[in-house]
Amino acid sequence: MNFEPKILGFLCNWCSYAGGDLAGVSRIQYPPNIRVIRVMCSGRVDPKFILSGLQVGIDGIIVMGCHHGDCHYLEGNYEAEVKFKMVKLLLSLVDLQDRIHLEWVSASEGVRFGEVVTSFTESIKKLGPSPLSGENFDQQLLEKLKAIELAAGGERLRALVASKRIIMEEGNIYGEKISQEELDEILISAIEDEFLRQQILLKLKNEPLSVKDLSQLLNIDSSVILKHIISLKARNLIDYIKIEGITPFYQKL
Amino acid sequence: MYYLERNSSNVLIIGAGIAGIQAALDLADMGVKVHLVEKRPCIGGKMAQLDKTFPTLDCSICILAPKLSDCYRHPNITLYTLSEVQKVDGSEGNFSVEILKHPRYIKEDVCTGCGDCAKICPVRGILNYFDANLVTLAAAYIPFPSAVPPIYLIDRKRCVYLTHGICVLCTKACDAEAIDFTQKDTIIKLNNISSIIIASGFNLIEDINPLKEYGYKKYPNVVTALEFERLICASGPQQGHLRRLSDGIDPKKIAYIQCAGSRNIKDKKYCSSICCMYTTKEAMITYEHDNEVESYVFYIDMRAGGKGFQKFLERGKAEYNINYINNKIAKIKVDENENPIIIYEDLNDGKIKELKVDLVVLATCIIPSEGNKKLADILGVDLDEYNFIKTKPFFSMETSKKGIFTCGCSHEPMDIPRSVAEASSAAARVAEIAKGR
Amino acid sequence: MKSEDEPIRIGVFVCHCGTNIGGVLDCEGLTEYAATLPNVVFSDHNLYTCAEIGLKTIKEAIEEHNLNRVIVCSCTPRTHEPLFRSACEEAGLNKYLFSFVNIREQCSWVHMKKPEDAFEKAKDLIKMGVARATKLEALETIVVDVDPSALVIGGGISGMNAASNLSKQGFKTYLVEKEKNLGGLLNSLYRLFPNDQESSELLKDIESRIQADKNITVYTSTMITSIDGFVGNFEVEINQNGNSIRIKVGAIIVAVGATPLKPINLFGYDGKIRITQFELENVLKNYSLNANNIVMIQCVGTRNEERMYCSNFCCMSALKNALIIKEKNPDVHIAILFRDMHTPGIAYEEYYRRARESGIIFIKYSPEKPPIVEENKIKIYNEYLGTEIIIPYELLVLSTPLIANEDNKQIAQLLKVPLEENNFFLEAHVKLRPNDFATDGVYIAGSAKWPVDITESISQGYAAAARASTILSHDTLEVEGATSYLPEEYKDLCRGCEICLKLCPYKAIRKNEKDEIEIIQVLCKGCGVCGASCPKKAIKIKHFTNEQILSEIYALGGKELP
Ligand SMILES: Cc1cc2nc3c(=O)[nH]c(=O)nc-3n(C[C@H](O)[C@H](O)[C@H](O)COP(=O)(O)OP(=O)(O)OC[C@H]3O[C@@H](n4cnc5c(N)ncnc54)[C@H](O)[C@@H]3O)c2cc1C
Ligand SMILES: Cc1cc2nc3c(=O)[nH]c(=O)nc-3n(C[C@H](O)[C@H](O)[C@H](O)COP(=O)(O)OP(=O)(O)OC[C@H]3O[C@@H](n4cnc5c(N)ncnc54)[C@H](O)[C@@H]3O)c2cc1C
Ligand code: SF4
Ligand code: SF4
Ligand code: SF4
């Protein structure tokens, strides 16, 4: 049987949803895989929505908003873009980045709305079913995705992403303006850190583990793990509960 | 709960372009009852036909559509489409008005806008003004899919039932039973109108003058700016994929000719004010679609005084491959492949030169709204030498008659920001009177 | 109003829309499917749900089946939501308990050739809609009082006209001017284009109207010191000669004008024989002119890297003054060196033609080869002739642009409104809201926004007054219930980072007296950016809550919401 993906679309009310309406009025035909959730502004799309969607087995998720400069709420679409970038970076750590897509579609682009939906549907068809749906369900991936959700929902990444434009325009607390590139670098390293920490935390929730255990489980160099263990401990998120020989075992608090 | 409602009277606004709509919404939001008369079947005027708008390049219909539906739904606005004012008596504070409303032959409150009537209608070939006559429709039609009100109408001159008494296929096709061939012209009388705003907008010179000297209509690859707006618009006749009308080839070299019909000593001596800007806009949009396109703008003076306009032009030069040529056009001819050739005097060095391009776009002169003469007679207001509504110096909303105001392009060519500001200013003046002070 | 705790009872209404939906989708089938979904107690289908009869069915069903959620599956909420919402309200159901499922634009019209797939999609959409409806909450619209009075900052021509109009509309108006006199730049002008009226005459007319108007209180030599509150309820403190005065107003108009640039170090400016166009006005006023050769240079200090803008009316000012001089003494030689003559429209182009006919010489120069000013002559390269020309002068007049006032930044901070890169005030939307700020209840007029002539300054003064009146004309202001807020129970979460406060495009968020984040409900437009960004997830976005949206996602995935 042909694979028919399940696709979810988040459309802003003022441009993209209106573009979808125009596609309808103009009887533009496009693949019937997409299911739409209307939000007032693309800036409303919380990273959690995208990550939850993937967790429940949706094959592809597309966010659509107004073109730059057209946002009904002035600049919500810029916020959407920054958030989306972060989610994309996080997902690239587990190779799911191609399952999500951001696109600007205006209220006059009925034909284009159809084209965008068609090409996204095609691209998901090529990727095949989500590893989080159906028979080949990948439990490990689900756990990683949970770690990603926790990382994205954590205060550090949320604050970093939300203040990105503020820092670029007004400067940070020291009044320094930081360039897009520098900020992206900071963001990428923060994303990698947070993802790993959340994975460690998830593992330590169930049973006490040593650095070596974690290193094996997560397939990551033990020196890197140790670095994070120290910082997690400093933040009072974990502590060792026993020492076997000279090896400490940690658990989530 | 409106503070004003207690003692306010009614207001008449003529023309539902962006200016008329803004004035109507402001007054309605103040609690004043507005009667808005539009001669076309739908509201929005020229702005609804534009693709994107300078200087921020936002999509015209996207920003306009919410205003259209606000205007249509506002409890204080009564909208009369396909209507004209035919008689006005009285004076400031108390005008009485007669509106002639033409039938749609479709019941406004029943039609669901499904378009089944248009699908079945056997008559074709009705030129659609909305798409600058580049598209034809059936006799049962709606000018554009997102038109407001979203109600179809039947062209009385072309419907074969109305002209020859046969057909009624649409009546059968319409499940909602909205079609009503018994509708007649009706006259609506309004009393106690405290003041009137004229927002009749503008026409373009090609509506009355074939622009022979530019080869317009003779050469298929010479088009007007408004036609071009439709051609590059995603909801237009070519779905936004620009092709030449002669052979369907994508143009790579486009010339834009400023002041076509304007600043002309013999006839329209004035400057149309907005063409310099919209030309750069059109060239930018074209470049965004296809960045192999080279643009040449033939201009006399570059007029870009509005907010952000200079920057817009600089961006055009730097990022969008637009070349500006200070010139006087002598003539346009074509080669055997219908490629236009422009012969011009370069005002920078005084030499006569030629440039061969794939497509020519004419920034045509803005002229007074077609019915201004008749309207001015009915209202008793003065016109200027060109038939624009005459206004008082410094007070651009005041006409020669007390209680009658104007805004937007009905009295002078101007861009959207100024049309909107003027519309609000006319509303402010009207509010003084409507409140009986 | 239905109470929150009672069991959820959803009614689903599927519309055929003639054949538009019914022709593609099996509407009876969808109705039956809806009945199987959790919490759905009633489902029905109509030929036209939006027709009177369809609406009646909804209202009757609400009564009869005691529905506390209603779902219509038909066309697009963008056009039809208000209609169905009001039908629900008529039957006593809070309008926010209505939910829309679009199976026409999103389904039957775009999948006409695949009716089975379309049917499956419609089922999913209904399932998602039901999940969302289950989580919907009744919302109250918020009502605030409006003080029917206004403050106009700046007593130039635009501010005075704004004040006069507001007062005539019946609103108490305060006009605050920082100088000793009203009038702004017009105090320094001689005659005015386009009709050569004396500036003092135009000023006298409006000033006397203002002074006679009992509804207007004028404060001259006065500065604004603080502004608090929000639309309908601003509290303003002003300072007149050291005395502090407090006023309460419903709306504020900014009309602080702009300042002519002094061209220090440009073209040998010395304020004596090389003066600005603005200074020339004063010379003409006293008619103390004795020069036979006059040269004017346009675009001085502007349309360059530093100021990438055209000041709009300087070409006209130059033409005006040149014509005035020519009229008094036709033998004076005047040359105007320009880049582009900016005389748009009807009257201004006419003026330009008159100037050309009067014998004034126009020479175009390019910014790459600007005129070179020497002791008593100017060298200019004429592109058209391809040579350099030398023109003698006894008076050189430099047309400089209007630049933004220095204290714009302070005013902007007091009002929490933005400036653009040249420090002029930035309006809410360049095209469709030219005289509004994004912040409700604050408006902008005249040269404070951008250099404009008197006609536009006046028209904008009136326009700003009209916009203010759309608020002031109401006793109370009712606002959308679907806003964001910081719920009592989440207050502890907030760590005061102020990210939300900075991101809100409408400046709806502030820190209140208790140093807590507070979202001013009348200002919030419900975009949800604050809530989606808050690092602590403390903000709740009503009607688009996380729970509501997640319930749709989980329904689509066929999973239980955790
Ligand atoms: C090619 C082109 C491109 C443009 N691009 C831009 C741009 O990018 N940015 C920008 O700011 N501006 C642009 N403009 C200018 C813009 O179109 C106008 O500023 C604006 O449309 C003026 O609005 P209006 O309401 O005054 O007139 P109109 O839009 O002309 O509306 C007038 C309305 O009144 C109706 N009417 C007329 N007479 C009567 C009557 N007697 N009785 C009843 N109804 C009547 C008409 O049918 C119409 O609906 C462009 C213009 C053109 C031609
Ligand atoms: C040389 C020259 C010639 C001109 N000739 C003409 C002409 O012939 N015809 C024409 O149409 N236009 C002409 N203009 C343009 C005209 O001057 C402007 O259009 C007009 O002055 C703008 O009015 P305004 O009210 O916006 O600003 P302004 O006239 O600048 O008035 C602003 C007022 O606000 C006050 N103010 C500023 N800051 C504050 C504050 N913080 N608190 C309180 N009050 C404050 C100022 O003191 C001032 O009184 C000319 C301009 C120049 C420079
Ligand atoms: S008249 Fe009837 S068939 Fe035509 S659009 Fe309206 S409802 Fe549809
Ligand atoms: S963003 Fe959240 S945590 Fe930060 S101040 Fe606002 S409500 Fe508080
Ligand atoms: S929802 Fe939007 S408008 Fe409302 S407070 Fe949050 S950011 Fe501001």
C-alpha cells in the first residue's frame, strides 16, 4: 500500500489561513493529508506543540505565517522564526529536522498555498513513515524526543530564544549588541548541552547510574558526561546516593 | 454604548475605496450612522486590485481584507453596492438624498457565494474590470473570489434571460434559490443626512485615451501599470507568474515609463504623485519573482518625499537591479518579435538613444473619477480645471460647499497613507457637525 | 451562563452548504461519526446552517439538549464565526464556547476529486474540533471606563487643529506647548505656498479660535514630566514654570513637529550671506534683502548616507521664496540648483511651471558632483551640457531638511512608543494606520512623524483627532475576551525577566506597583507571543491555551492528552 503521511499544519489566522481560504474559494486541489490548527499568530506556536506532534506519531508538521512585514501583530512572525530555528536545531540531533517546515504564505497566495502543501506532503512521503508511528516504533527515539521537549521547554533555552531579538536590537545586559552569527553559536552550544543534560536526567530518574554507565547508555565520551554531571549537581538537580568502590552513582532529585 | 448616538444624525459617504472605507469606519466607530454608496458590485476600490504596496511591500489584499469585512459587518454602516447618488437637496446639517440601487438579480441575504451559477451560465466573455480586463467571466459572476460583499451578481446587459428571455439555467443550478430575476432598480430616500463625504477616487488615463504615442493597445507588450499589478499578483490572471501577452515568454528586460500622460503641457499638466514609487515597487516585486530580470526606469524627476521612500529607491538601485534613466521619451516602436524599442533623449548627456526590451510598463496618468462631473452637479460642489473636486487651500477636506467634504484621490492623486489620513480628517470634520456643535 | 463544572455536552452541526460540502462529503456519515465522539450528546446536519432556519436549529438544540459547547462544521471562521457566535449568545451560551470546524475551504473544495480521503480528513478535523471544544472555557469581555478628554502635545499648526476639532466634538482638551507661544514653525514663516497667504494670518485665525474655546485649556511654556495609565485612562503630569499639574485624559496626540537643520560646515554656511531657507523667511518678513544674484541649493544635508530621506516640502519653499523675490523685483537673478524637483500633485506642479516661466533658472546637479561654493561664486557641473558653469552670487540660500526634535526620545519613552531610524515617530502601520501608534489611545500628527507641508499637517491633525474620537466617543470600552494574562496561581512562576514586556508589540505588559507582571487586558490583542515565549511558561493565552491546542494535536495522533 502507498504511504499516506499524516501532516499537521499550524496556520496564522490573518495571512496563511486566509491563503488557505483563497485556495478553497479558487478550488485549488492539493493532497488531503494535511490537518490544520488555526492560531492567531505564528508567534503563538510554542515549540512544545511541534515536539508533541512528533511524539504522537505525526509524520510531518508545517508552520505557516505572514511574510516578513505583513504580520497582523507587527512582528510575531519574527518570533515564530526564531523559535522554529531552535526546534529545527534540536531535531537535527535526532535526525528529525526534515519533518518540520516553516513557510510564509500571504492571503493572496491561494495557488501558492496549494503548492506549499503539495511539496511538503511530497517531501514527507519520500521520508517515509515517522519512526514514532506504526510497527517500527522506535522507543529510544521517543525517549530522546522527550529529552528534547524538556530541553526546549526548559528555562535556559526558552529565555535564550525569547530574548534573541531583544539582544540583537537593544544589546544584552551589558549593552553589547551581539551579531546574529554569534548568537546562533551560543544557541547551538546551549541546545547541545541542554539536550544531553535532559537525557542524563531522564536516565537518572529511573535508576542510579555512574558516569561510566551513562557514557555507555548515551554513547557519549565520559569526560563530557562528567562535565554535565558536575553542573547538574551544582544546580541541585542530581546527587549521588551511593558509592561503589570509588565510583559514585547519581540519581535525579 | 455610544456616547454620540444620543444626538447624532446620519452621514453619507460616496465611494468605497480605501478612503471611503476608512472614513466610514472611523465615523461608525464614533457611533455615527453611515450610509456608504459604491457604484461597483464590491468595495475596496483600486487598492484591492494592487499586488503589493510601497514602501513596505506588504500584500495589498492581506492588509485590506480585514477592513473590508469590518466595513461590511459594522452595525453602524449601511452599504449600498451597485448604487449611485442621483439627487441631493438641503444644506449642512440636513441634506436629503436619493440613491439609485441597481439589481444584482441575486438575493443578497440568500446567496452563499458558492459560484454554481457562474459555472453553469452559458454566457462567457464578460471583461472583468477587476483584472484590468485581462480575464473574462460568465454573466453570473463575482469580480474576485474574496470580494466583499461575497455575493454574486448577474450582468444585466449580457444575461441571455434578461436580454432574450431564455435560459434561467442559473436559477436551477442555485440550490440556495438565491436568483431573483424580478429585481428592479430601486430608489432609496434618506433624510436627515447631516453631512456628505465624497471619496470617489480616480480613474486612469487609459480609460479615456488610448495613449497612441506609447503604442499601447497596438503592441501587446506595452501594458499599463495597473495591468501589470494584476499580472504579477498571485491571485491575478497569470497566478503571479509574469509572462508576455504576445507569446507567453518570461520577460527578462523590462522598461518602466514614468509620467505617461502626466506632466504634459498640452493636457494633464499635473504630476500623478505616486507613479515614481509604485514603479520601483513593481520592479522590485518582479525581481523577487525572477532575479534575472533587469529593470529600466525612464523618469523626469524622481519624487519620493514620503516616509521611507528615499530608502526604498536606494534599495531598488542597490539590490534589485533597477537602472534609473533621466530622460525624455521620443517614441516606442517594436521589432519583428514584438520586442518594444524605446527611443529617448538622455537628459544626462543630451544624446538620443535606443533601448530594446521585452516588456514596457506605462505609469499612466491618474485622472478624476469618471462620474465626478455629474456628481459635482448633483451635489453642487465646484471642480478644478481637470474635474477633480476643488478644495480649500490648507484644508484639503473642505469642498466649496458647507457640509460636504472630500478625501483621497477624488481631489488630487495621492498614495494610500495620505488617502487614509485624509479620510480620517474628513471624518473628524463630519463628527463636528454630526454632534450638533 | 452555564457553569464550568457541569458535565460537558457538545452539539455538532454539519452543514451541506448546498452541494458545496454535501456534493463531496457524506454529511450524514459525518453526523453519525460525530455522535460517536466523547462528550458529544447531539449531532445534526442542515442544508445551510448559516441560514435563519439553520441558526434556529442550533438555538433550539442548545435549549432542548442543554448543550454547553457548540461546534459547526462548515466554512471558514474568518467570515462566519461572528454569526454563529451571536446565535449561541442568543441562546444563552457564552460565545467562546462555540468552536468552528472548516470542512469546506479546508476540505470539500480542495479535495473534490478524492471524496474518500476528504471524508477521512473531515472526520479527523471534527475529532480535533471536539477535543478542543472539551477544553474551551467561557470568557468575559472586559469593560473599562473612558475619560472623554484628550491631551495634545505640541501647539504647532497640526496640534492646534487637532485640539480645535476634539473640542468641537465635545471633548475636554488640554493643549501643551513647550515654547511661550503657540504656532510652531509658522511663527517664523513669511508667506505660504500654495496661495501666498501670510503665515501670521493663518495662525491668527486658528489661535483666536483656540483661545476663545472654553473647552480647551492651553498650557504654554510647559513640559510633560510623566505619563501613566492606558487607553481611556491616562494620568499625565505636566510642569509649567516649575509648577506641577496633574491631568487625566482618555487619549493623547503627539504633534511636536520637527526642527530645521542648521548646515554647519556645509557649503560655507555662515548665517549672513550664506543662509538657510528658514532664515530667508525672516529676511523676507522684514524685507531687508539687497542682493541681485541669488543662488539656492536644494537637498542640503539630506538625501545622503546620514539622512536618507527627502524633506518633502523644501523644493516648494524654495520656489515660493524665489517667486516672492521675483515678484518684488523681476530683475533679480535667481538660480535653483536641484537634484530632483519634488513638486507632486496639481497645485505644486503648477507652481513649478510658474517658476520656470518667471525666468528662474533651474540647474540639475548630481550628488557625485555637488556644487562648489567659493567666496562669491559657485561652480557647478552641468551634466546636460557636459561643462562646468560658474554662477556669481551675493546671497546663497541653502534648503535644509526638517530633522527630528532632540527631545523626541524622551517623549517616546514617556509614552512607550517607538521612533524610526531618523528619530521621527513611528506609526502603527505605514499605510493603513498612518496616525495611530500601535499602543491604543496614542496618536501622531504632523511633522513629528515625517516632514510634511501645512496642508498635510492640518489634515493629520484632524485625522489623529478622529482616531482619538473613536475611543473617546464611548462611555466605556469593551474589549476582546481572548487575551493573555498571568493567572494568580502562576504568579510564583514568574521570575521577572521582563522578556514578555519587551516582546509585546502593543506594550500591553507592565510591572505594577507590587513589582508583578501585569497584562493590561484592554491593550492585549491576544497574539500569544508573550505566552509562547515566557521562559517560565507563566502566561496563559485565553482561547488558545496550551491545553486546547495540545488536545487537538493529541486527538489527531489518536492519543490521550497526558
Ligand atoms: C498602478 C497603481 C499602483 C499603485 N500602487 C500603490 C502602492 O504601492 N502604494 C500606495 O500607497 N498607493 C498605490 N497606489 C495608489 C492607490 O491606489 C490610491 O492611493 C488609493 O487607491 C486611493 O483610494 P481612494 O479611495 O481615494 O480611491 P479608489 O481606490 O479609486 O476608490 C474609489 C471608489 O469610489 C467608487 N466610486 C467612484 N465614483 C463613484 C460614484 N459616483 N458613486 C459611487 N461610487 C463611486 C469607485 O468605484 C471606487 O470603489 C497605486 C495606484 C495605481 C494606479
Ligand atoms: C523654511 C520653511 C518654509 C516653509 N514654508 C511652507 C509653506 O509655505 N507652506 C507650507 O504648507 N508649509 C511650509 N513649511 C512647512 C511647515 O512649516 C510645516 O508643515 C509645519 O510647521 C508643521 O507643523 P507641525 O505642527 O507639525 O510642527 P511645528 O510647526 O514644528 O510645531 C510643533 C510645536 O510643538 C512644540 N513642541 C515640540 N516639542 C514639544 C514638547 N516636547 N512638548 C510640548 N511642545 C513641544 C513646538 O514648540 C512647536 O510649537 C515650511 C517649512 C520650512 C522649514
Ligand atoms: S446565486 Fe446561488 S449559485 Fe450563485 S453563488 Fe449565490 S448561492 Fe451560489
Ligand atoms: S516572560 Fe514570564 S517570567 Fe519573564 S517577566 Fe514575563 S511572565 Fe515573568
Ligand atoms: S498576547 Fe500579544 S498583545 Fe497580549 S500581552 Fe501577550 S504579547 Fe501582548
